[in-house]
Amino acid sequence: MRATPSALISEKGQRVQLRVLGRFYQLSQDELRTVLGIPAGPPGLGITVDRDRLQFEFEGQPIIELTEKQLKRLLSRQPAKES
């Protein structure tokens, strides 16, 4: 059985920790915006996890919804730590 994705936002929205397909990623909010292809903006981030789908809500931007596999592809260039 594999772990479901998870997300933790810390440092007043400046740091994001993600677990995607068994790997851990730590990014700044700006790095996450870059990965998702949206412009820099003010702090303010919400992440919803529902089974294998993640929704990212940044202030002033449309909601971005991705599957765990889609997010993994986008994060593939980021440093990761094995679980």
C-alpha cells in the first residue's frame, strides 16, 4: 500500500513541504509558483488533498488542480529526499 500525497505549509506560507508518490519535496512558495507556471505574488497559499488530487490556491490566481502523477512530473527537477 502506498502513502497518499500530503502537504504542509509553514513559515507563514513561505515554505511548502510535499509528499508525492513516496518522495518528499521542500520548496519556497516562489519555487512552487515557478513549478506550477504562475507568476510571483503575495504570500497566501491553500492546498487541498483529495486522494490522488491536489488543489493549489494562491491569492489572486485561479485554482490549479493536478493529479499526484502530474505534480510529480513537474517536481522531477527539484531535489528530493526518499521517504
